[in-house]
Amino acid sequence: MKTLYIMRHPHKEIAIPNQDDFDIKLSKEGLEEAKIIAENLYSLKIKPDLIVASPASRTRQTAEIVSKILKYDKNIMYNEVLFQAFVNELFETITYTFDSVNEMFLIGHNPSLTALTIVLDVYKEEIKPGEVLKIEFDTNTWINIAKENAKLIWIEKP
């Protein structure tokens, strides 16, 4: 069994003129949402073996908050492919994961995260800011994840 947690970063600040999207941080509301959702996940005893996140400012902030509250004691893997990723790039990131990882936490952006859940046929709606989906795959290797062995377990909202 492999477990994937998919998290869209919480609300971000409104962009200022000429600001690169990559550099937009979480809003004050988004920072609070990140803490709330991480505390909810901690109460559910979520203990990921690996946290992978986009290196954009808002996802980096989210990953750091989640990591701290979940008492994750390993390095967060920042993967620049996750920023503006295509679905096949998300699949590649997931399927290239070592099988010693049983629970992976993926923090990224829309529309790619929503597209991933649609392709996996587990969730047909837009993933909202700060939401986390728990998906279990009936397989012992990440390379074999597919819609045929994927099951949505729950959705956690801030």
C-alpha cells in the first residue's frame, strides 16, 4: 500500500505589478490556514516518509509549516518541476520515488494538482487552497500507481 497526500498551498498574497508568480508568498490568511490544516493533520497522526514541494515561495512556506507541525525530521525535497507542472511531470515525480517511502506528501499548485486527481479518477472538483487529499494505492511500488488502484480516502479542508 502506498499513500499520497496531495496539498494545494493555501491562499496567496495578491500579486503586485511586475512580481514574478514564483515569488508570491502566502497571505496572512494563508499562513493561518497552513497552520490550521497542519494541526488537523497532526491530530490525524499523519507521519509522511517524504515531503516533496514546489520551490515557489508560497509552497515553500507551506511545506515548512506542515513539516514543523507534523514533526517531520527529514529534509524537504524541493522539486522545481512541480512549479507549473504538467500531469505527466507530477506522475514522473511520484513514480520515481524510492519504494522505501510508503507515505508521500506532495505540496504544489493548481491546475496541475486538480488535473492529477482527475486523471487518477479519485476527485473531479477543483482542489481549493489549503485542501489536502489522502489517496491510497493498492500497490507496493510507486511505479505501479494508476487510476485502477487509486482510492480517495478523505479530503481535509482548512
